[in-house]
Amino acid sequence: MQDVDLALILALDCSASVTLEEFAMMAAGCAAGLRNPDVAAGLTGGAHGASLCAVLIWSGHGAQDLVLDWTLLDSPAAIAAFADDVENTPRSIIAGATAIGEALAVCENLLATLPAKADRVVIDMVGDGRSNQGVHPAIPRDRLVDAGVTINGLCVLHEEPDLVASYTNDVIGGPGAFALWCADYPEFALAMRQKLVLEIA
């Protein structure tokens, strides 16, 4: 496969604090962000004209599912089809605890399966709570940062108003890393669009 400009993992929280309705808003918000003209143009507008994207959903110990494997986004049609798949992502794991460290470790393993060389590698950690199970997030975070990966965060603050501080200290890292926030899931789509524009466009 050709080299790509960006390899992006969308890692979405499916812990018990996320209802079915909230997960649907999360998936729809990610899809809407991918459909944004500036984001879509950025995914195919680099030196290689293509990006790779995958979607992981996660909750507690041993509860992670790669719902969309690495997909080549090299045309408007490919981006549109992938956005549709994201919007229709099934919630296929048990709504358990919040094991951010385990989710990052699964992302680390997923990056080892990249089918092409990527100029930039970004993990989007999306969640509404701090890690409360499993390995501390900073352990896999630091390994990923040492490997040149950027980890950004999108925090939904409806249950933990100080979540951005936790993500800043323990989750995000790497070149240009940042954490954005929204107050609740109805605001998620706008926040995700802003995040993807900053990362891609």
C-alpha cells in the first residue's frame, strides 16, 4: 500500500457512564466531523493524498473491540463511506469500567498492524470519565509518545467537570497534543468537528 499522510485511531468510550443514546450521539458526531469539507480535504490533501483511519470502542478490563479496521481514505467517496460506517458503529462490548490504559495498549498493538508508513500518527481518546481500572494510562501513553505518536483527548464533562486536567496529566501526549472538551453529549458533534479540524485540516 502507498504511504499515507496520517494514521488516525478514533478510540471511543463505551463504559457504563455512556448510555446507548449518548453512544449514538458520539458515533454520529464523529461521522459528521469526518464529513466536514475541511476535514475531508485534509485527509486527502497532503503529500501522499491519503490517510488511514480505524475505530476502537472500549470500556473496562478486556473490553475493547476494533469495530472498523484500518481503512484507506484516498477519495471523497472513500471518506463518505467510512463516515457512514462510523455513524452505524455497533456498541459491541459490555458497558463496564473505564480502562483508558488498556485502551491505549490496544491502540499500541493496532499501530503495529499499520498497512502503510504514515507521516503522522494520532490517537483520539474520547471519554467522559477518568481511568478507574487496569494499568495507569501514563504507562502506555509514554511508550506511544516515545514512538512518535500524538495522543489527543476529547472530554465530555457532564459527570466529571475536572476531566480535562486528568486527561492532560495522564492521557494526552506527543507532538502538538491537546485536549478539548464539551459540556455534554448534545455538544459533542461540534467539539469533535473542531478537534478533527485542528488535527487534520
